[in-house]
Amino acid sequence: MRVIHEMKLVGRLASGADEWSCPTCGRRIALRQPPQPELTILEEGDETAVHVGVINPGPAASAAAEKYGLGPIQEIPRPPKPVDPETPHADDRAWLADIGISWDGGDAAA
């Protein structure tokens, strides 16, 4: 089974290329349209996933996706990824304190 991520058009770069971004894995590309097409990977993201980008969804886009075995294109809402790192395990916190680093920003335990 293929993992499919939907790319979103996020803007145009100074070079004239369109910037596309995958909200699922963070992949970012710059795509220049013909007559001088060019694809530049800005951030790799999940290289095992199939990435699909559609500007105007509709029957033509769905037909193209089905031609390559990707099935119908649909918007799948995903929760945002957490920004804050997880709190370290107690053993890790003790190790940090031993080397003079406090996870909570206060004085490290002696």
C-alpha cells in the first residue's frame, strides 16, 4: 500500500518557481513550470511517500491520480504536530542535572 501525502502550493519564490509544501512530513519543493521546467528539493521530508499536488481539484485531477494508482484526491484533515519536545524521562532529567543542566530552566540539582 502506498502512503500518499498531499502537497500544498504555498507561494512563489524570487526565481519564479512555485513553492510546494507537505504539511504531513515537511517536504518542500520548488517547481518551475515550462518552458524551462525544474524541480528542486528544499526539504526532503518522507521520501518513501507519494506526494501529490493539485491547484484546481476536479475530474481531470482525479482522473490523473487514478491513472497512476493513487485513487481519488481528497482533503484529509490532520492535527498539527506538537511544537514542544516531550518531557524527558526521570533518568534523563537526573543525567541532565548531573552535568549542570536543568530541564525546567531553574538551578540544576546538586
